[in-house]
Amino acid sequence: MLPIFTYHGFNIAGNAYADNDHVALASDLRTLHARGRKVFALSKIVDHLLLGTLAELGDGVGISFDDGTDFDAIDLTHPVHGRQRSLLGILSDFRQETNMPVIATAFVIASPAARLAIAHREVFGQDWMRSSWWPSAQASGLLEIGNHSWDHQHPALIDANTGQPKSGRFDDITSLALAETEIADAQRLIEQLAPGPAAALFAYPYGQSNDFLRHDYLPHQQRRHGIRAAFGCTPAKVQAATDRWQIPRYVCGLHWKSAAEFSRLLD
């Protein structure tokens, strides 16, 4: 069984493990190294899951980042908590210090307009959800770029059909038209801007899905959307029988909040 650990670059409420995902990631990488655990790309984990050879990855783990703020890949000065090493920078530091391979997947929001609106509302009014870093991150060999939907159904955006703010939920995507916009359109743009194996991986916004997405649209419309597997936020390990359209992940700050709790998830 293989755990996947998820971090959010914008989760910065201090500079300690429990309130800063950057601090947590740096600590967790040291724990993984001390315990001899290898970090595999999510695209590789999916390859083995679909081939029925997951056991070949041994006691490896996966790492992902959600939402795609600039904190994922660019060192920035937080207006309250100071200079922050990017998540990508932390991966690079780890590789240099240990000479161990490491690769994570950043699930990003595709729509430029959505990213700008969300950033202005949630990220101190700064334009800190840009796509300019996606190609260089992809080329680094440390970070692959995956699909986190067109606009995250984020309430910072107005629904064109209702004139009201979007729902802030992804389990209300129950029609082909909505799924095409949120998943297929996003996949095409991400593949254009940062082509790579993770562009065919999808992470449900808010970790939310439904029967239509898991059992109808994703498995039966692959020629339309190009997605190979989808990830939720159920706290469990990936195993041979895992549903490819509902791959579980542990979320930092939600499912563990300390180095000791992280270590226990490795047991």
C-alpha cells in the first residue's frame, strides 16, 4: 500500500510545522529520507496501478500540491509571515542535500481569468496564481503539472447561467456540458502550456466528486477529456484494488498536523 501526501502552497498561517505547509514539507522529506522511502511521480504510480504492478513500487510514496499558487514554485514574501521558500525550492534543496530523486505533482487551475479572480480574493490581492512558472517547473524534473479543473467552481467567480457566485462545490458537476468545461477544457489548456504526463491526471477540487463523474463521465468519455486517473482527499493508501477515478490522498493540516503524525502514516 502506498500513501500520497498533499500540500497547499498557500497554507501559511505561521512559520511552524502545524501552520505552514512549506515547513511541513521540508520536515516530511527529511523523515522520508531517514526511513528510506522513495518518492515517485503520481504519473508513475498511476502507470503501475493501471498495469496491476503497484507492488513493484515497494514502500514508496507520492507527493502532490493543490491549487497552483505561485508559492508552489516561486520564493515569495508573505505579507504577514515573511519570506517563504517555494515548495519546488524545497524539493530542489532536498535533492541537492541527499542526492535522492524526488518528484511531485502540482494540480493547477487552468482558466487565466479564474486564477486572477481567485488570487485577488484569496491571495492578498496579488497576481500570485500565474501560469508563467508551469513550463520551467515541468522542465525541472522535480514537479509535474496536473489538472485541478477549469475554475475550481470557486465562489470568487460568477456563474454565467445563474448570475450568482459559483457554488464552491465540485460534486454539483452533474452534466456533460459542465464536466467538459471543468475537466476537458482544462486538460487541453494545461497540455498546451505545460505538456507532460501529469496533464492527464485530475484532482477533484475540494476533494469532491459524485457518481456521474466517477462512474460515467471519466471512465466513458476518455476520448473527449484525455484523463487517465483522478484523485480525491480520502485519507487512505493506494492499493491494487483502488478505483482509478477516486485515488485517495492524505492532506497536510487535515489528516496530519505534526512530524509524529506524519511518521505514523508511514507505518
